[in-house]
Amino acid sequence: MPCFQAILPDRGLHQAIDQFAATGYNAYREIGTEEQAMHTLTIEYPPEVLWALQQEPQEFEADARLFLALKLYEIGRLSSGMAARLAGLPRSAFIFLLGRYGLSPFGQSPDELEDDLANARLASYPQ
């Protein structure tokens, strides 16, 4: 039976955000990916799925990884940056795709935006 594997970072979300804030996105991608242990998620699926979707295995696997990242972002379990990494995309591409799937990169309400801004301001000042 065909299956696909997704490689997931073994790092806490807060630790990843702290490293991102300290080093910047490019340095985080270059340094972080080499130092991180990765986990593998294996999902078996019947060959009929590929036939029903009219997709090659690699295309289906990329879509499944993207849809997992989109859903975890939608329910608030991952930030857009972490979801983008899970999807294997640059954050800018992931944010573009959010609109394609009817999701907002700005949260669900003005209150959430205000909370995000307040948290960003707090994070920018060393304590």
C-alpha cells in the first residue's frame, strides 16, 4: 500500500519563535534546519486515492502536507511561519496560499490582531 512521510521538527513552538526573533528568518532556516532532529509521520493510503484525485504520489503527498499545515494554522495550533515550514514552503508563499483556501493571515478578529501586536511589542524589548 502506498504511503507518504512528512518530516516534522523536534522543537517546541516557543523555542522556535525565540530563535527566529533572535536570528531572523534566513539565519533560522539555514542554522535551524541543520541542528534540528526531525520526526517522520507515515500515513498509508490505498492506491484508489491517487486514481480518485488523478494525482501522482508526489503531488498527493505535497498536497496532504500542505492541507495538514493549513488546518493546523486554521485552528490556531501553528503560526503561519511554523505552518509554512511544515508545508515545506517559504512563509510568503504559504501566506499567499491562505487566501486561496479562504483563510486570513491576520487572525479571526480585531481583538486577536491587537493581542498579536501587543505580544510583538513585548517580544521586541529585552526583559
